[in-house]
Amino acid sequence: MSYQLVQQADASANIYCPICQHAVVDWAQEQYVQPCEHTLFIAMDLGFEFVADRFETQMKQPVDELHEDPDMNIFTAISQTEYPELTIIQADLGVQNLSRYVGFSRD
Ligand SMILES: [Zn+2]
């Protein structure tokens, strides 16, 4: 496991790519999920909203299969995936201790 975890406590704040500063979760947009080229995944504890092919191929279980799994744990699935220079921003969803996770890498 080699990733950097950045916590973001404010549930209503946009989430920005640390590399290009693009608003990947932009609450001003109707379609608020706006992945940039560095975005590997956008997920909540409830499931994935976006996953890049280059990240999914590294995952132990493909996303569709994971979503069918009653024991699904999104953070475990993400953190067990080996990917170089992975930065994960964990943002509070503001409900029931749920989080959103957004992964970024230059690769
Ligand atoms: Zn970016």
C-alpha cells in the first residue's frame, strides 16, 4: 500500500485535483462529477461514481463485481489496489459517517 490520504472535513466544499486544480467534484455544476485526466476514481462508501480503466485494471475485483458484493468495502478495495503515486482525498459526506473518496495520480 502506497498512497497519501488527505482528509477534507467540509461536506459542501468542492474537491480539486491536487495536480491541475480542476474541480473534480463541483457543486456549481448540474453534473457535479467532472473527472480530469489525473482522476483515477470518484467513489462513495455506497459505490463508485467514476473509475478510470487504468485504475480498474489494477483492482482485485472489477467495479461491477464489487457493487454486487454484499460485503463491499469501497475504501478497502481502493486502498488494497497497488498504484504508483496515488493521492486519495477523503471528504465527509455529512451523513451517517459516510465518505467520498477521490483518487489522483500523474500516471
Ligand atoms: Zn487533474
